[in-house]
Amino acid sequence: MKLRPSAYSYFEEYDKSALSTFIIKPVRNQESLDQLSELRLINICFINIILTDYKIKYLPYKLQTVIDCCAEQISITNGLLTKIFMFDKGLSLLCAFGMPGYKHPDDAERALKFAFLITQRLEKLNFVARVSTGVSTGQTFC
């Protein structure tokens, strides 16, 4: 069986550093990816944001502001922003606590603190109509 080449083999040497910015640090520093596949107890924070309007002219600014707020709060609580998606029911963010390289004994507390902080922060923005957050804990394949 022939193995696929790694993603890095498709890029020139100068492009590898740009590509590595999109890969989380624990994966970048790992020699073997075998050690990163496991079942873990993690905490997930799901955030749903309803904006006041979705006019295309101001939408990039609004989305960037929301992501910047989230990135700031997630760095304080040492979690990981894993997904950003937008659909007919608004903007949703998925943040994980307890992922490989980001594990702490108080991850559940960190997830709850993040949910509280991000809700307070986003509700202050004049273009956010509603923020809903949910926190869940469970076994997940990482």
C-alpha cells in the first residue's frame, strides 16, 4: 500500500511556515501523529450569536470583531477555538477545553468561565441581538 505524502510536501520551503500557523502547537511539535489520536474527556462550549442585521457591507467587520473578542477570551481561559460557522440561524462558534496540549485539571471551570466572559463581552457590542451559550462535558475522540 502506498502512503500519501504529507501536506508539507506540496509546498515549497518558504510556504511551510505560513502553513504551520493554521496547525495547533501540540500537533506542530509532535513527531508522530499516533500519540495524538485518543479518547479524552473534554469540555465543549457552543456559542450562538444572532446579529441585528446581515447587510453584506458591514458583515466582514462584524464577524472579525466577534472572532477577535472570542480569541481574546479563549486565550485568557486557555481553550481552543475549533469551529466557526455561519448559517441561517446566525453565527456559531465551537470552543474546546481539555484538548491535547491544552489539558488542565479545572477545564470544566475554564469552559464555564469562558462562556460567562464571552457572553458578557458580546452582549456589549451594538450589532449583536442575542448570545446563547452552552457547555457540555463528555468523552470525545481527539
